Amino acid sequence: MSNELLTAYDWKRYPETAAFLYERISGFCKHSALIQDFADHLQFKTGTRLTDWVDHLELNWSETLQQQLIQLGYVAVENSKSHLYQHPEAMFPAIQASAAQTERLFVRVESVADFLTIHQCELELPVIGGVESAVRQRIVISENGLELHVIERHGAPITAANAPDADVSRLLKHAEAFQLRKRDFDDDVAGFTAAESLIKAAIDDLGVDRTCDLFFAAERAYWQQRNGVARIQKARQDSMGMGWANHDHHTYRSSRQHFSRLISVLELLGFQLRERFYAGKEAGWGAQVLEQPSAGVVIFADVDLSPEEVSQDFAHERLPELKQLGTVGLWCRLHGEAFLQAGMHHLECQFDFDAAREQLADENAVKTMKPFTDLPHLKQAFTAGEIWPVKEARIQSLLDEGMINEEAADRFRLQGAIGSHLEILQREEGFKGFNQTGINEIILETNPLTQQKK
């Protein structure tokens, strides 16, 4: 079965729309030295572009602009109090009518307070939205009729008319519960059940979208403390007050045994199934992409798959055990489920592809693996894998079942096994999809047995 038949999503490229947005965003920099200076510092300090952080634009409205947006693929958001347009088929920022003769550029950050602490902005204005609010924002630059604002969102897209405030004590309670949730269980089923219990309790108090935002903040923090490159890059982005607001997708590896359970937990958090992946008969693995549209979180869920299973609903149908472990299954046996003990396999964020890799290498001696996607509209590369120690009980279990030999077991004992990565990505022309053909090579490169042979 071809990849085209595996997915209902055929993401397109929109070069004219990208050119329009580039011109508009560049115009902010051209006519404001302060905004240009901010963009330059983002590039030099974080290896990212201003465009990687844009939440939305507020532009002076006219019938000409409205018709132009429609021609570029934007559609009007219904029931909006003002003119608001989104592009449903691409990763482009929303565009809204400005309420005054001032055009505004809104930049997404994880925390407005963190940003203000770093930049000590001279404009003495209050933050709009309290600590309990799903949306908080603050103007930080005003020059020549243009403004730059920073905005944080917690499960509230721009289309949400009235995102409810949360009770602060409940926010803190559930944030801590997610941060401290037990991950290591003798029985993984019990681990999923415990996580579901925490999630349901949070949903009862905060709603699905706010819970999803809170949960993945904790997931990124857990992954980060297990990955040295993640901590380096997070510090670089924190030096500009940005946090991980440039995240593109979160990747989980799952055993076949627990894959449907993983999907059910993600659906509980409001995720919807998007495209499926299968790298081919020789690859032995596939993935389900999911998206939570309100929280702006995308999941790439990897699992070992046989060719016969690709045409079925493998996200929901129970997958029987195979006689041999593939790359994903072996990783889970060595480290645990990504949803539980291991944490995410990688976080992928949007960057200036060349600048990020060069800066990490020059300033921090961070190596990146050979790019597995190098297309005009999509570039992707892993940083070198973080090596994790492997528990003896896991090694012995694999030996007893004949899944690895004595030589591999000894190497895992001495060397550990490849664990997690940061993934560097650059998107162009609004392309929302992923590389269906070149990704298999990099998955094989992250197989712990392949790592042993180097």
C-alpha cells in the first residue's frame, strides 16, 4: 500500500502566502530598529527566526487586504468580534484586523513574566490577563506606529472567544501532580491507569484544553532533565525569555502492547488522529500523528508495525506481540514506555536549521546527526543521542527471551543505550506535514543495536 493511501492528509506548500507573510513581518523589522534588534538577537542567541515564534498579526484592515487573504488560502473565523482569518491547510499565523491605526506583531512565549524579567522593558504597562488566565499578553516595543507584543497561551487558540480563567490553587495542584507523577511501575498498565486518574481529575477542575497544556509542560520538563542538549538549548532560549514556545511536535515511542492505551490517553487529553506513517516493508515501524488543536500540541507516536497491519486502525486495535523486536520495541524494553519511565524520545522545535546546528556546535560542542530531511520546504536533523544506562533486570529479561545475545547484553551493561534527542527542524511555505520517505534511515540510526556497532 502506498503512502498516499495511508493518509487523508496531503499537506501542500503555499509559496505565495509565505512570501506575503515574509513581506509583512519583514516590514515590522524594516520600520522599527527595536524589532529588528530583537529579531537579530533571537537569531544569534537561540538559532531561531522571528517567524518561528509569531502567534498572529494585527494589520490595518481594508477590502483589498481581505480579498488578498482569501486568494492566499485564508478563511474567515466565524463568530469573531473582529475580522479574523486563519489558514486551515498550513502552518501560518492568524491575521486579525487592528483595532486602531497601529499594526501589531504578537510573538508566542511560554511565560510573559519570564520574558519581561529578561528584557526589563521600559514600557511600564500591566500584563493583560492574570496568572490564572488562559491567555496573557503585554506590549514590549512601540515604535513608528508598530508594536511588538508577547503572548502566552494555555489551551486557548486565537479563535477562542472567551477562554475561562482557572482557579489558581487548582492550577498549582495539578501542575505539581503532573510534575511529580509516578512513572516507574512494576506493571505498566498500572502506570497508565494512574496517569489517567491524574488527567481526569485535572479535566474535572480545569477542562480538557487547560489540562493538556499543563500536562505537556510537565512532559517537556521531564524530557529536558534527561537530555543534556535540551538543557543547553532551553538555556539559550531562556536567555531571550522564550521558553519552548517554538515546539513543533513531541515524539513518544511505545511498545505494541501499550500502543492503543497510549492513544486512548492522548484522546482523553483532546487529541485527534491525523496522518499515519509507514516507512516500508523493510523498516518495520510506523507512526500515528495526533493533534490537539486548542492546545497547539502535536504528537508523533512511534510503534513497531508489520506490513499487514498498516491498512488497519492500528491506533485503536490491539497489536499482538511479534517474535522479534524492532527499533521502537527494543528502545521501550531497554528504557521503558516513553509515556512512563523513559519520557519522550525527542522534542522537535522550529529553528533556523543551519544557524542552530552551527551555534550548538561552535558554542557548546554539540554534534548533530546527518540530516534525514533536506528539502526546500522541510529540514530535519537529530542532535547526537543522549546515552542512558540500562537496568540489569531489563537486559536480563531480553536475554531470557532471546531478543538480544550475550555480546549485545554486555555492551548495554558497559555502554548504556541511546535514549533521547533534540530535533532541529525548519519549515517553509507553510508545509504542515512530515517526511514520509527519508525518515526510515534515521530511525534505524537510533536503534540501540546500531549504536553498539559504531
